[in-house]
Amino acid sequence: MRKTHKMTLTAMMVAIGTLTSHMFYIPIGFAKVFPMQHFINVLSAVLLGPYYAVAQAFTVSLLRNIMGTGSLFAFPGSMIGALLAGLVFLKTKKTIYAAFGEVIGTGIFGAMLSYPIATLLLGSEATLFGFIPAFIVSSLSGATIGFIILTAYFKKVGERGGLGWKQH
């Protein structure tokens, strides 16, 4: 895929992520969990690679914060999940592992990095393990949707002799 195509697809995913973030969220404790962001992270990690996925996740997080529909926790959660999903997919070429990368990157590492944000920057009383369940629920639901969509996509593309990526 050419760089122009990747940039255009990234911009479209940013628009979708930003517009759908306020429609599909679950408030849990300090955080709002956004399954759509994780769905988009898996799509961009697989279709575009880790660097475009991180750029997409950062841009959506920034726009959501500017619009007041997100929180500071969106940055570590979405960006680490997108990076790990993209790197795991680059190594394995399997979408199921990209989905797991998203869940581990966001649900564990992103949650752990959100703890200092809550305590130091926001002055909130928070527990480290309070973030992990919320982030895992959000990322697991979004990554599952992403995996299902990509599996169907690659099956259809494979029937037509398309891109040649492995589907799982």
C-alpha cells in the first residue's frame, strides 16, 4: 500500500474513532472505556502497521480530549495497545495475535501507565488494579470486534485473490 493510501486510511480511521467515541462508551470508575477505539486500533495495526496505528491512536485521543469526550487515560491505553498490536502482527502475520496484542498493550500496560496519571497529574485516589479490569473489558470487546471484521475481510479478499495477508 502506498504512503498516500495509508495516510488517507489513517485519517478515515481517526474520523471514525473521533465521531463514534461519544456514541459507544461505558463509564467505569475513573475512566470511560471506548471499545470502538480498540476495534480501530486492531484494524489500523493490521492494515497499516504499528507506526500508523500509533499515530491514529494519538490523534483520536487528542481530538477526544479537545472535544471533552475523552480522558487523559486514552493516551497510554490506546497508543500502547495499537503499538503492541502492530508489532505482534508484523512478527506473526496473524490477526488473532494482533487482537491479543491490543488487549495486553491496553489492558495491562496502558492501565499500569494510567495509574501515575491518575495519582500525580489528576490528584485522584486510584488503585493500580482498579484500572486493569476496566481497560481489559474495553480492549477485549473492541479487539474481538476487530478480529471478526478482519477475518471476514480477509476471507472475502482471499476469495478474490487479493492482498495475500493471513487471516488468523
